[in-house]
Amino acid sequence: MGLFKRAADIVESRVNKFLNSVEDPNAMLDLSYEKMISGLQEVKRHLADVVTEQKHLENEIAQTQKDVKKYEDAARAALQANREDLAKEALTRKQTTLEHVAELQDGLTRISEQAEKLKQAEQKFQERINAFKTQKEVTKATYQAAQAQVKVGESMTGISKELGGVGDTLKRAQDKTDQMSARASAVDSLMDEGILEDPLDSRDKMTRELDEMRKSSAADEELEQLKKEMGN
């Protein structure tokens, strides 16, 4: 294993150890978003409860106001019948009912204020969630791009496990190729010099040289003969 390979392994080990100790930002963002959505749903449920109570009070007030009118009409009918005692009792009940209406109106006012505050809180919460969602998507995209860049950088520098040995393999292959080329050149030179002999050629060095000279001389004579025949 080469020096650079060992250094790459050390760097990779440290990087992985660091990354493993850091929470996944994408998961953190998604979890925060889910919590915000859950919080918004809780606000909506509270608002629904308050609005339901508001409607209940409004209906009760409307019914109680009808009772006020009923007691007033009863008092008029009693006076027409010369029953002042019944008229007074009806008016007494009317006053009691009016007090009840006032209490209901006071409660409705408080409930309405709470409902309005919850509606404003819901709107602000929704706006915050929308803004967070946008920032979340941008941050996740940026993280993924950075993560991809890290992988490319690791691959190029040989830190990644998949490509960590590519540089060493290429270097060894180049060294082997250079050694083989040098050996081939050396063998050719030795054969040309006659130091290395062809095992299938039984001639000695002198005979081979004489044969080469004869072939060269024969070729020269044949060349001159062709020139004469062609008129050159």
C-alpha cells in the first residue's frame, strides 16, 4: 500500500467519524417541519373548539332573548286580564332572563376575543410554516449539492473506497509496461548484436554474417540487372 493510499484511508476514517457524529440535516429539517405542522393542527383544533363554544353562546343568547320577549308579552296579557300579580311575576322573570343574557353576552365577548387571537395566531403560524418550508427545501437542495460535490472530490482524490486503489493500480500498470518495453528493446539489441541466438538457427555467428553478406550482394546484383532491363 502506497503512502498516499494510507493517507487517504486515514482522511476517510476521520471524515466518516465526523459525519457519523453529525445528525442528518435533511432529517432534522423534515422533523422540525412535521412538528410545526402538528403544532398548527393543534392550534386549529383549539380554534375549532372556541368557535364551537362561540356558536353555542350565540344560539343560547338568541333563545334567551326570545324568552325575554315571551315574558314581556306574558306581562301585557296578564295586565289585560287584570292580573297585575302575574304581570309582575312575568316582568321579574324577564329581568332575571335579561341578567342571564348580559352574562351570556359577556362570555361571548371574551370567547370572541379568544377566537380572534387564535385566528391571528393560526395565520402567523401558517406564514411561518410556509417560510420555513421554503428555507427547508433550499437548505436540503444545498446540502445534497454539497454532498454530491464531496463524493466527486473523494472520487477524484482517491479517498472513496470504491476508487481508492485506482491511482495505485494505474501506477503499477505503467511501471510494468515501462519495464516490459525496456526488456523488449534490450532483447532486440542483444539479438541484433548476436549475443542472443535464435534456438531454431543452428548456424554459428560467422556463418550467419557470411549468409547476410551473400544475400545483400545478391540483392545488389539483382537490383543492377533490373535497372539495365528497364533502361535506367
